[in-house]
Amino acid sequence: MKRLASVETLGCATVICSDKTGTLTLNEMTAVELVTQLHEHAVSGLGYSPEGEIRRKNDDDPVGLDTALVAMVLCNDAEIRRNENDWQLVGDPTEGALVALAAKGGVEAGPLRTRHPRIAEVPFDSTHKFMATVHELADSNGDVMVRVLVKGAPDVLLARTTSVIDRSGAAVDINEHRATLEAHNSRLGDNGYRVLAIAQRELPLDAWQEFQSSGGEPMGLVRDLTLLALVGIVDPARAEARDAIVQAHRAGIAVKMITGDHASTATAIARELGLEGDVLSGADLEAMSDEQLAERVDEVAVFARVSPEHKLRLVRILQHRGHVVAMTGDGVNDAPALKQADLGIAMGITGTDVSKEAATMVLADDNFATIVSAVGRGRAIYANIVKFVRFQLSTTLGFAVLFLLASIIGIASGKPFTAVAILWVNLIMDGPPAMALGLDAEEPDAMHAAPRPADERILTRGRWASVGLSALVMAVGTLLVLEFAPGPALSAGTASIAGTMAFNTFVLFQFFNILNARHDTRSVFRRSTLRNRWLWVSLAAVLLLQVGVTHFGPMQSLFDTMSISLAQWFVCIAVASSVLVAEEARKFISARTRNTR
């Protein structure tokens, strides 16, 4: 967490807009299906291991693989390396899946890249949704040609493609097979696969040299392409993500998947994760006005084919509808959306430095379940802040009411405690016990309630009532002990039974008061009250110190106290417990009032 104040925001998040890849899924891409020359091929093996094989689905030998596999390796920045026990990816997971696929087909990346270095490139960008590289390769006749190799989103590349390799191995007009290719693309997407298209364009060497000399940019070559393959890549959903989404929904938090993948791919993953709702694509967003999108945004669970600009627009519209928005992102272009969100969450593993700088929180393991856990922890931290404030304020107000009533009534000349006694109470109760409240664990039902309003005050009307009641009971109880216990009141240089009992009573009041402060509405008579051993250790230590102040000679001289009997101790405890009884009654009445509304 980069900014401490963001911890409070965590607890009131109402919407989590999460990327799909690597956050809701494992980000361990595996190519499982390949379409080349209009033939379907199944791919075996898992992860980035090159172990596996490519087979046609009708059990015939695979065809038309080499050209496509070469393109997958050269138009690619990833590497897979063998370590002691496994294969390690260096680079983008999707690209790693293509390198592993090529290796299963007998095409090794290292030697191929050495023989055919990259002479120009168009880096991948979320705006144009493809990557292109330029290489010198020999054609089927052995003549040196320049190939523009492209990989990217099928819908984008199909729009730039004019031909496709058919079953005979010849390049034919793509319009003859466009419906078939679109059906393959939809089928792969419906299966939950990320689909990539692989394409190329061949240029004579002199045409490339002329293009260069005229100052042409490589982007201008990404047209009139020949489609080589469609690849279906699966990124398994995280097992823990489904449970985390259920937990988020139970906590009143909407979860929205935001992805650059095809709508059918995103829908399949959403179905697997239990995300129910409408699906909108980036094109749908472009066609809708802000008012139209605002009317539908709460019903939408999946936003597919979206750009970083769409993310920013979604954040603003959700905020306009009163939501507290958490948004994930990992790219440079995600920075505006991360800054705009109430809680920008950058990916710690795959995130860029720019996204981490723009975010308020960095997710170390890129796991959606960690976000939901952090929300629960944020609620717990806020609850602990409330406990601390309630306890401190009721103690301070109790002191004020005590001295005010003593002055009005005329008990102990308006000074029921010495200055040293006041400092002692502040020292021992504002110290370890109060700080131990911050170690209270998250309540079991913390994620069973709706998020609190972002503008909710720490001290609500109900909490003020609790503080005021506790302060009044502590002040009145202490004055009653001071008035009716034997001996004169505690005063400087004079020890008395009444003064000592009143002093002990006020300290013991804090023991019961700190238990009251641990929950706004729930009774202290429940098992969870026994949790937080550090609170009980600190209270035990304070009790021992208070016994020392009462019965140890040097301490008696300092605090003007004197020893009291066991029976008098029980009187102090009984009176102090009245604040517990009063607060339990208030909670009971408050609960009955809520239930009758």
C-alpha cells in the first residue's frame, strides 16, 4: 500500500474492475488448438514445456505447420528456458505459449532467430492490437524475400488480410473462406480460448529496399496479408478466484471483468468464475453515450475488447453513479484509469513502472483473491480505528464529566483525582491496551455486510450515544464510590480508602469499556471476545500495575493510595462492570429498534 489513507478506501470499495489475464486467471498460457490450411489441430502438453505434439483432429498427419510456426517464433519476444525442474518463461505469457507450440512442432526459437534477425518491427500496442516484425527469409525457390510477420487479434488481422492458405497449400482469396475462418474464431472463443491470428506478407528484396529509401514506416506494410493460422490459447481461471468473487458478492461488492480478449472468450471465463451479467464490447462502448452507459453499467459483468481509454471512461461513469471503484492495471496506458480510480491497483509481477507509480496499491502476486482479502483487511483496520477512537474518547469524556459533576456537586472540592492519578490512567490505558485494539483480527462476518458509505463519519450517531453513555456511567459510578466509600476523598498528600477505591474503580471501568468498544452492535458475551491475546496480556499487565499502585509502599506514596480489602476490590469491580451492563442494554435496545423498522 503506497498511501496509508488508501487503507480506509479499501473498506468501502463497492466495485472491483479487474483485468482477466493473470489476475482472474493463472497467466500460464498454453496453446491447445491450431487451425492451419483450414485444418483443425489439437495440441497436447501443458504450460511452457516444449513436450507435447501437434496432431490433426482426424488423426491425419499435420499439414502446413512450418510457415506458421516460423512466424510465431520470429514475431515474438519471449523465451522459454530450462531450469532445474521446469521450464521458465522470460517475456509475455501469450508469446511464451507460441514459442512452446513451435517447439512441439520442431521449430526451435534460438537458432531460427539467429539466422533471421529482425530488421524492422511494429511493437504491440493495445490501440492497433497486433505486433509485426520484418525479416529476410528464402522463399520456396530459394530466393531471398522480405517477410512481414504479424500476430494479433483475429478480427483486426482479418480486416487487413486478403488471402489465406487453403487445404492445397495455395494462397486463395480470403473471401472464399471468410465465413469458415470466422466460425473457427467464434468456436475457439466460445471455448474460453484466447485466439491469435498469424499472418504474413512477402515482398521482393528490391521492393523492400525501395520502401525503405522512400522513408516508409513498417506499419504501412501491415496490409494485404496472407492468413497462416489461428491459435487457441487457454489461460486457466484461478481456482481461488471463483471463491473470492463469491466472497466479494456476499460483501456487497460488484466484480467486473475488463479484458482485451474477444467477447466470447471473456464470457467463457466469466461463466467458469461465476460472473453473471451482461457483456459489452469496446465497440458497444464507443456506440453508447455516457448517459446510456451509466444506465447499463451496473448490469454489466464483462467488458471485452476494451482499450485503456475505455477503462478511464468506465471509472468515471461508475464514480458518477456513486461507486467507490477499485481498478487494476499493468500497462503504461492504464495509468490514467489507475489515477482516476478511488483505488488504483497495479500488478507487482507484470506491471510496468509507470502503472505502479500511478497506482495507490501494488498487488505483489497479481492474484484477484488477494484484492478481496485486502478489502477484508481494510474493513478490519477501519473497524479497529473506530474501536480505538471510541475507547479513547469515552475515557477522555469520562474524565471531563467526572470533574464537571464533582465541581457542580461539590465532591472532593471538584478534584476527585490528583494530577499524578490522571496521568497514570492516561499512561496505562492509552498505552498497551489501546494499541492492542489495533491488533484485533478481522471479524468473521466482516465480509458479510455491505460496504460502508465513503462519507461515513468515524463517530456516527450510534457511536456518539455509546461514548456519551459510557462516559456518564463511568463518571457517576466513580463519584458514587467516592461519596459512599469510607474515608475522605483522594487529595494531594492524603491517602484514603474512598479515594483509593474511586481511583481503582475508574481504572477498572476502562477494562470493561475497552471490551465494549470492540463492537458497535454485538454483545461482548461471545467467543470472539477472547481473541486478541495481546489485549488480554496488556490488561493483565495493567491490573498487576494497579495492584502495585494500591498495595506497594513506594507507589502508595507517589499516588496517595492505601491498601484496600478484597471485599472493597470486589465493590470496585462490581461498580466498574456497570458500564458493561449499560452498553449491553444500549446494544439490545438499538438492535430491537432496527428490527422493528
